[in-house]
Amino acid sequence: MAGSTRRDLLAATALFTAFAGNALGRTVSKALPWQPNEAYPAARVQPGPWLYLTVAEATTIDAIVDRLIPPDDLGAGGKDAGCTVFIDRQLAGPFGGHDWLYMQGPFPADPLPSQGLQSPLTPRQQYRLGLAALGVYCQANFAGRQFAGLTVDEQDKLLAGLEKGEVKLTGFDGRMLFGAIYANTMEGYFADPIYGGNAGMVGWKLVGFPGTRYDYRDVIANPNKAYTLPPVGLAGRPAWGQPT
Amino acid sequence: MTRRLPSKNVVIIGLGWTGSIMALELAKTGLDVVAIERGPWRDTAADFNIGTTPDELRYGIRLEMFLRPKQESITMRNNPTQTALPIRRWGSFLPGNGVGGAGMHWNGQTWRFLPDDFRIRSHMTERYGAAILPADNHIQDWPVSYEELEPHYDRFEYIAGISGKAGNLKGRIQPGGNPFEGARAREYPTPPMQQGYAQDLFAKAATEKGMHPFPRPSANLSAAYTNPYGCSMAPCTYCGFCERFGCANYSKASPQTCVLPALLQEPTFEARTNCEVTKVNLSPDGKTAISVTYVDLQGEEWEQPADLVLICAFGLFNVRLMLLSGIGKPYDPNHDEGVVGRNYAYQTGSGSTGFFENAQFNTFAAAGSLGVAADDYNSDNFDHGPHGFVGGASITSAHTNARPIGYRPVPPGTPNWGSKWKRAVHDSAGRFTSVGAQGSVMSYRNNYLDLDPTYKDPLGRPLMRMTFDYQDNERKMANWMADRCDEVARAMGAKNTQVNRLVGPWSVVPYQTTHNTGGAVMGNDPKTSALNRYLQSWDVSNVFVMGASAFPQNAGYNPTGTVGALTYWALDAILGKYLKSPGPLVQA
């Protein structure tokens, strides 16, 4: 994320300032290298056009995230919580390219389940190819209607089929597509709102998570009592005049 | 082109707990010490800032503080007949990176192993006969006893400020502590943490079942504390962001809070970060290390000569560096020969999650080491005769966090998504709590580490290959413990429970534990150990190797307390013996 990139750059810059004529690498000696006000905040998601998704892809994801987490009396669904925005911004960043993962081949066709992720496809490729294959499937099986145009029962049945591997898409593993969207939807719904999802901290309110308050000594001191303070995020909360 | 730097007395590879303690104690004697760390410098104010650190997505899910698999991963298979493939995304365990290492991102549970653990092979054979030992086991007695390590455990606990209650002071059992523990010379430096409602229920239920619960020893401090190095810590606030995170409160013991402020005052110490040691270079006869080679961020290669080389990386990477450098004979399971990579072990996890009707556990009010444990079923604290397995587990009611991306349990039978899931996750919130069993893993002929024949790191060096699976002995033990946990969870008042058993092959996907041990074990016989009892390489006497890689097999406890004790034990040998007369401290 942006913070670490900045720190890497700082480290790289230090090579040229602190080490003239000596080994390249950050040298620390005689004092802690701490600087006042030095911190590495995560970049906050900004509203605006899609950074990676196409409009058609975003329409499909809006429909999917609202079935995974439907809107109801417990709070907003995935769409209004911002899960699609979250997914788009994550796909546009280092996560979307698996930038930090080990992506050298070979990639054998028959890994053991215990060996975990063994696909060469990045999340960006998984979404692009998987949603295209889902579009082809819907076109063929629902008389030309796309996923967002299906009834909620049809949507739920199709999603359950993808999850279980019972619905076969042409040229793409439906379970991989479901798994990617499911994981990212839950991340978006429960991550700090600065990443574009969890609007109004709806996910945190659903599970009673107070967010970033960081001090619960009073809770420990008063066992078996309901916690009543509203959640707080890295950017504050609405009552503090902060958009969340 | 490699450039050669002026020689140092001591080069330390990796600046975590073991590296920083060694660096401080050796620099205090006036030696020129350089620590070379492949990750970045990290400090509390900048990197664990309270305005940025409670961020589950960034640190808990995307794993910003950890080693990136792109830089180095490990290949994995369950047995030698399979083809290992790289762990492309960390899951089962999470190797750290940067200054502080695992001591920065840990939960802080700081145990001593039990006296029996150090002579488990002899003990089990004496009590039950050799037939109780599992097939193809490599179980070995440690070359040190609990009594020898006791002062060093004590020293580490006082550096870290550990919060706990003694159960055995000089042989006298103490109320409120662990009656099974080995005798300790004095109390913990700080009192135990305050426990939550779930832990109170557990303590009551476990006591009714004849168990002996006690607050587990914690590196999240219950009170302000200044350690013998003059470093000060503040009380834990139960924020629920320990493991995978740095602590913004200076409350979790780490190299940052406990060692580095003192270390940086030593004028003969220097740290080089973002520099990865690629090899320890040996003399032509292979008996002496002469230097280390490292690569900086720019890809420039440097050679740092030194008289003494301390390998202080995470255990797994200690083993890989030894294999890449030719320090010790690589282990070969076909002939059951060689020592480097031998006896890799891990830990079992099993237990029961209880769902309650009327309770407010406030699970988010948590700390990495908050918890009440019972050791009645650990090590050989109970009769193994009827069970047919070796080893045991610490049974615990703990709340380390309730961060909602990663941890939001729902009762068994709940769908994974949709309206019913949403209702269930809402209704369960704050009403679930787990009883867990963290168990030992013995060592076996076919659980080992070597170099992978196919996959390489970005510098072209082979990745290490891990061949590991749980064996019948561990499955039996862990599943028996799961039933014990479930009994306690039900006795606590759970309406229904989800029992978590050890089934199927070990998988890299779900997080389990970062208690990877062995691969460069200590012992009295150079045919079955890479290191002698002082953690000195049998083959290259000016190389010492710190860390859990030295464990002959793993016990039912978190490793850091023992890693810290072994570090001070080895330090005493280096200061008291080696530096006066460099050479092998034990004759092979």
C-alpha cells in the first residue's frame, strides 16, 4: 500500500545520502532513527470513476455483492456499503496484481489442495476473465439476460452453483471467480471505511466491532456488560464531522 | 562485483529478539558488532503509529509487515513422494520481516517448557516403555535441562517484563499459578493481566472438571515496567491488535520496546537494514566462517568479514542459509543421515468454539496473550498409558482479537452468505468464545527441510523445501484434546459448539501457527544435531545459530520464551568460554 511504498522510497533515498563512500543500505547507529511526526498513513479511497472495472463489470459486481450481503433491517447490503468501490480500488493497487506474492512458474495443472493458491492469474485477470465467462453463461442460459437482470432467486441459485462448482463456466473456474468476489466482498464490508467499503461502518455495527478505539480497559473491568459506544475508524466518525 | 568491507568482530544476521539481545550484550563488552537485516528499520512511533496501526486490512489481511513471498517463499508438500510447490501467498504461518522480526508481530505468549519436555524421550521410555514412541520418530532429549535454562528464562522474562503468576517458586506450589511448571527462582516481573468474562467462566468450568487454570504468561504488560536495560513499557489497553501488528502503546514486549533503545547507545554497534545476507563464506577447509555476503536494495553485493558469525534470522531462514552456505551436512531422509533440515516440526491446533445465548463477551476487548490456561493435559502431566500418544497441549480460553474480516464465527450449519448468514453473524457477535488446545508436534524421519530442485528466489538461489504432515500420533493427541476443550466449552454454558479437529493433510491455506521449529537442532551427538548444546555449529565453530530452529521437537507451548532462554544460555557460553578461547565448546 502507499505507506510502504513511500517508506521503501525513503529507504532507497537514504542509500545516497547516508552512505556516500560506504556500503549501500540504510545504516543505523548511535541513535534511534526516529523522526517527529513520521508515520505512514494508508492512502484513502477517493470517490470518482472506476479505476479498473468496466461499467458492465461493476454492474454485475453490484448485483453479486448485494446477494452475498443483502440489504435488510440489519443494515445496508454490499452495494450500498461500497463493496464494489472497495473491490475496484483493491484491484487497481498492488493486491490486484499479486505484486507481493510469489508468482514465478512453473504452475502445474494438478496441485494438491493443501498447496493453496497455484494459479498464475492475478486478481485483475480473475475478475476480467471470470466476469466475462459469467456473462457468456448468463447470455446462454437466461435468454440473453445478464446477471444483474436475473431475479434474486436466479442470482442466489447461480451463485450457490458457482460456490459449489456445480455451475461450469466456459474457459474459467467458477469456484475461483466466486472465491475471489466472496473474499473481497467480506473484506470490503468489514475493512476500515477509508478503503471504500463499510460505509457508515455498517459492517462494524453488524458485529459490534468498535473499530480503532484501541483502549478497552473499561470493558475488561466491567465483565458481561453491553458495549454501547459507536465505532470509530481511522478517519474518525460522522459525528465528528468526518465523511466516512 | 563484490566489494569487501573492513572486518568486524561480530556479524549478526537478522535483527529480531535473538539478534538484538546478542548485539547489545556483545557490544557492551566493546566488540565491534554489525547486524545485517533484510527488511526495513521499524520503530513504534513511525511504523506502529496509533493513527495508522489499527488497520486490519492493511496489516492483518494484506500482511504489510511480513516478508513478501515475492522476495522469498518456501515450497511445500506433505510427503516425499509428492512434488513441492511454492507457498505463493502466506497462510498457515507468517514469517516476519524487518527489525524486530517475529518479536514485533507476535501475540506475546511467553512460556517456559516443562522439565519433562527437555528429556521427553528418556522420560516417556522410562515411564511407559519405548513402545509408546510413534513410528519413524526422531524424538530426542534436549542437550540442556530445565534447571540449566532456568536462570536464562528468568533473564528473558525480566527483559520482556512478562506479566504472570508463578505456580512453583523454588519447589513450593503457589496458589493462582500453574502447579505443573518447573521451579522458578522468583515471581514474574509484573502481575498477570486482567481477564475477561469468558476467561472467568472457563476458570470456573475447568476447576469443576478438576483442572488447574491460571492466567497465562503475557508479553502484553499488565503494568508499567522498566527493564534491566533501562527500557520502559506502558500498560496494555486490550486493543485487540497484537498478532500481525506492531504495538502503538509500547505495551507489547519486542526488540523495539525492550532492547533497541539500549542497543543504539552502544557506540560499537551498527545496523544495516534492507540488506539481505545471501551466504556465509567459509575457509577452504570449511571449518571457519570468514565473512558474509549480502545484497542491498540496489542489488549491489558486499562482503562483510567477521571473526564470529551469529545466525539470528527466523528459524526457517537460518536453516536455508546453512544449506546455501554449506554449514553442516544436509539431511537425507532416504539414508536417515545428515543434520541440516532434520527434525522440522510444527504445532497442532484444535478446540471448540462455543455459542452462548445470554452473554456479552465483548470479544474485541482482547490482547495477544490475554487468556486463562490449564496444563493438566500438557506434556506428561497426565497418564498417557490409555491414550497411545506422546505429547500434549495447553488448553486455553483466550481472546486475542475480534477483528471482523478474519474472525466472525457463526454457529454450525449457517450458510456462508446471504440473509441467513447476515442474521447469524449479527446474533453471534459477542456471544461466542473458544476453548483451544495448542499441542506439541514430535519429530519424524519424513518431516524435514531441504533445498527445492525447481523454484528459486529473485537472486537465483533455490527456495527451501518443506516436507511436512501431521502424523497419527499428533492427530490422536489433537483430537483427544478437542474433546476435552468441547467438554469445558459446554460446561461454560455454550448452547452449541463447533468442534475443530485435526483432519486431512496439513494445508498451507488457513492460518494455523508460526511456531515452526527444528531444522538446525541442538544435541549431544553430531550425527543427529547440527548444533552442540551451546547452539554452536558442530562443523564451523565460529558460527552460532539462535532461534527455534534448535528445538529437537516442539512442545505444547509458544516458542519465544524458550528461544529467549536459549539466547542467554548461548550468550553466557560465548562470553564465558568462546571469546576467551575460540574454538569448539564441545568436542565431537
